[in-house]
Amino acid sequence: MPEDLTTKYEAVIGLEVHAQIQTKSKLFAGDAASFGADPNTHVSAITLGHPGTLPRMNKTAVDYAIRMGLICHSTIEKNNYFARKNYFYPDLPKGYQISQHTTPICSGGFVTIHTSSGARDIQLTRIHMEEDAGKSIHDQHESLTMLDYNRAGVPLIEIVTDPVLHSAEEASAYLSQIRKLVRWIGICDGNMEEGSLRCDANISVRPRGSKALGTRVEVKNLNSIRHLRHAIEIEIERLSILCENGETIVQETRSYDAAAGITFSIRTKEDAEDYRYFPEPDLAPFAFTDDFINNIRASLPTMPSQRALQYVDEFGLSAYDAEQLTEEKELSDLFDRIAANTKHKKNLANFLIGPVRSHLNTTGADWSSVAISGEHWNSILALVADGKLGFSVAAQRLLPLMLEDNGADPIALATTLNLLQDAGNDEIASWVKQVLVSMPEKVSEYKKGKKGLMGLFVGEVKKISRGKADPKATTSLLDKFLNEKH
């Protein structure tokens, strides 16, 4: 985007995030709500909207919606009802959607994001419940659209922000945080590729300094954080150019083509009155007591921000380490379990967010597969802390074997593989001298001021010692020999 337009116009963005609630059954029917079944196998007379059928509310879905409201500091609406949204969905057999309008289950609240500009609270308008639509499939038949109703009726919460975001960076940080939170409290798997978390972005631009909102456009069904960011960047530039040229911006709904890197219009945008909401006549209003809400509040886990503070304040970890450890609840839980019985918390953090995470990414396993006992973790950490085993050797040679066999004893394994750094200073000095004699040109460069070569020398000693030379002792002896006066 041209810099002059960036300084002249300000973007105003509001996001609507749809999160599929991880219940066993649908919001108003007993059909399975799981993903991946053959088309039209998770359907019933209720899902298909047969005459005479009546919906029944899923209590767990309501519980999960309240959980989200509580962690977002929202007000829980105690007296509630569902509404009928009269909007034609070809993949909702009833011909309308059951949603919420006047009384969303959660009002207000905020979500804290972190960007290059620092921390900022993003205000929420509401969190409401509704049923998902099915799926229209356009590429299975040359002239027909195929309809899969498995997803129809799956419970959703829609998390709506105020129009308070101002950049693609803020929007992507917000969506990342929402994904993290719904996974942390276990109400949604956050899998954007499968559609269990989707985002619509409402975008407008206005002259900087203006308080009036510009005409907005909505980009629908963005199914990755990268796509959200790119679509917003495209729209901000497009709308800014239209403003600059004095052209009229039309309120419309657009779609994003990732392959072409464009957005395109799909229909004129409707307003709320176009949906003709009215209370759903087939569902009774429902109310919550304070005890019901407080019991849900008491069941919530410690949130990532609180755990991160503990890791910094009590364990002495860096803010970066704390942030990495709280990216996923399973990782944080694993760290807490092991950290409770070891004093080597920094080394533990290094192992988990480095080589262990890398191993899991490579193998496709999850954190639950890491079943190394606390006793064995303590042995690994103590070996590294005492200088008997180098961190890189432990990470590259020992740890992969232990992750494959969670019951393997690290000391016995390291001994069998001859990995322990049991060499004395005399032996290390011998290896250091061999390296320096074999690299006279590099020694000369080092003495002329190229101090970065120290890492090369340490690496060469590590090679010829087969990892048995303690890195600290090696560095100390190298420094002594390279800087001694002749």
C-alpha cells in the first residue's frame, strides 16, 4: 500500500469469529457433531427439518458458551432465549437458522492481545450461540451443487468485537488469541482447516482523525490466520484507493481467493432488520442462577496469562519462555507436572519448547505422548546441569530415544551410548591442542580480532571428543591457549 495512503487513512476493523463447540451431539438434536463422517450420516428428522419435529437444547453447549464469556470478562445474560433468523441457507434444511439476537448469552468483555506496539484490550460486543449450517459442495458434479447436512445444527458461538481493531497485525493477533483460549478451556479444537474456527472481517477506512465510521465491507469465511491478515491488507488498500479517488464504497459481502490473492464481491450486505428476527417459538426461554454460573467459573483452569506470570515471577523464566510454554495447555500442564519436582526449570523449558516440540512436529504426535517419568526427566536435567552431558548431545542423541521408549533410563542409555562427558581437563586440553594445531589460519584470524571463531573451535573439539568434552571447560581452555603470551 502506498505510504501516503497509509498516513492519510485509518482502517477500522471488527471481527466475527465462529467457533464450533466440541459437544458430542448437535445444538438441538441428538445427531453426532463430530467431523469427518461420510456425507449425510450425522442427520435425523430434526436436522432435516421434517414437519412435526421439535428441537431440544444441548445443556453442555450452553455451559461451554458461558465458559468463553467468563474468560473474556463478559457479563452473562441470566434470562435468555433463542431467536429465529429468517435468512435462506441452502444447506440448512429448515430454511431458517436458530440463533440469538436481543439477548446474547454473553455481553461485553475484552480479549488482551500483544503486537509490536505492546499489549492492548480488544473490546467485545457480544458472544452468542447459534447452529451451524451444512456444507455446499460445488466441485463433485459438473452441473449440480451437492449438500452435506452433517454440519447442519452443530453448535457455534459467535464472538463479535467492537470496531476497534486498526490493522491486519492486530486482527491476526486477536484471532490467534481466540484460537488459543478456546483450545485452552477445551470448548473447541480451533482447527481452521476443518472449519471448526472461522472468521468474518468487517473492514472500513476513514481519514485519520475522523471519528465517523466509513462504509464497511465484510469478507466472509476466512479459514486461516494468514488468510485473514492478507485479506484485510488487500481490503484496506482497495478501500483507501477508492476513497482517494472519490469513488463510492458499496456495503457488500466479499470472499477471499487465496490462490489469486484477491477479494471479490458475492452479494450486497444485509442489515439485521433484513433477517426478521423473532423469538424461536419451539424453544422455551431459559434462565441461569448465580450458583450455576459460579460453579462453571470454579471449574475453569488457570488461564495462560496467570501461568506465564508465575513462570516469570516464581521460576525466573524469561517472558519469551513463559509465552512459549503457555501456547498450548497440554504443554503447560506437562511443564507444571515435571517442574514441581525439579530445580532445573530453565533447562526443562529449553528441552520442551525446543527439541521436544520439534520431535512432535516431525512425528505428528501430541504432548500426551510425552510420558517420560519425572524421575527420568530429573536425571536428564541433572546430567546437563552438572556438565556431564551437553545440552545438544542430550537433545539430539538421548532425547529422541527416550521419547520413543518412555521407560528408558537416561543414565543407563547415556552410558551405553558413551555420551557422558567424563573427560578430565588434561584430556580436554589434548583435544584443544589438536584442533588449534590443525587450524593455524583460523587461529591467526582469531588473534587478529575475529572472536566469532570461538564457536568453530568448540565445535571441532566436540567432534573429535565425540561429545565427551565439557563445553565450559573446552571454552575456558581454548581461551587460555589462544590468548596466552609467548
